[in-house]
Amino acid sequence: MNTPMKKALLIVLAAGTIGLAKSQKIAHLSFDSLISLMPETKTATEAAQAFFKGLEQESIAMQTELENKYKSYMETQTTMSELVKRNKEEEMQQLQNRIQDFQRQAEMEYKKKSAELTAPIMEKAKKGIEAVAKEGGYKYVLDTSEERTSVLYSESSDDILMAVKKKLDAMPLANIPGSGAATPNNGAQKQPTPAGGSKPPAPKK
């Protein structure tokens, strides 16, 4: 190939590379920071706190009831028959169990309410990200929030999950340290699920 043709080929290749780079523009942002900047977040936070306060007040009322029963029991137990004493103790134990059950349910209800309140905010944020990505010609938008990196937006692409799974099935089994034996392809072991996210403060006892 003569020199002029080589130069022409290099120019074509360079142009193609530049075009490919431009078509693969990538952007990033901290999704957590974006959410914190949205005014709706303050509204949702205040609503969640008000909901939690109602749960907390109920828990305090139940705890106060238990404390009063225990105080009365301690003051009068010497005059009680064994039957009455046993009945009072069982009554206090049942109330204690109810308090603990209420607190567990209150925690779940708080998490559920918080998720309901933040869901519309998350949806709006994602729509905004998609709009900006399309306007700027970005193919991918990465989430750079602390302790995680994930794709917030991407254009349509081929799902190669099953193709990769087929490839993995043809490969040797991975050696799992400490397992004592190879793990069968079709016998995936269930791993313990770590606790996710920080827990909201439990209602006061």
C-alpha cells in the first residue's frame, strides 16, 4: 500500500474512532446528593418524622403503663396471694411482649412509610437524569454516591445474561475457599443476606 493510501486509511480510522468516542459519552453524578438537593426531600423527611413520632408516642404510652403496673406490683406484692401475684406477673409479661411486638412492627411500618414517601422523588430524579442524558447525548450516566457505583441511565442494548451464563456453564467450577468441595453448577448455595441500610431509631422504651 502506497503512502497516500496509508494516510487516507489512517484518516478514516481516526475519524471512526472519534465518532465512536463521541457516541459513547459517559456522565456521572452522585444520586444521593441529587436527592438531597431536591425540595421534595425536606417535605418527605418531615412527613416521615411526624409518622415516626406517632409511633413513638404510642410506644411510650405502653411503656408507661408497664412501669406503673410494675410499681404497683412491687408495692403490694407482700399482701398478694400466690394466685394474684402469678396473675399480675403474667399480665406484665404479656404487656412486655406486646411492647416488643409493637416496636418491631413500628420499625417495619416506618421503613415502609419512608419508602412510600421517597418513591416519587426517586422517580422524578431518574426522569430528570434521563432527560439530561438524552439532551447531552450521553450513553451512560453513572451513580458515584459514596460506597457504590451503578448505572442510572443507559440506551437500549442487548441483554447478554443468558449468553454469559452459557459461557460460565462451560467453564471449570470456581474454587470456593473453605467450602471443602466444589459447588455444583446447578446447586448454588444460599448465602446469608446482610442487613441493608441503616435502621431508623427504634421507639423509646
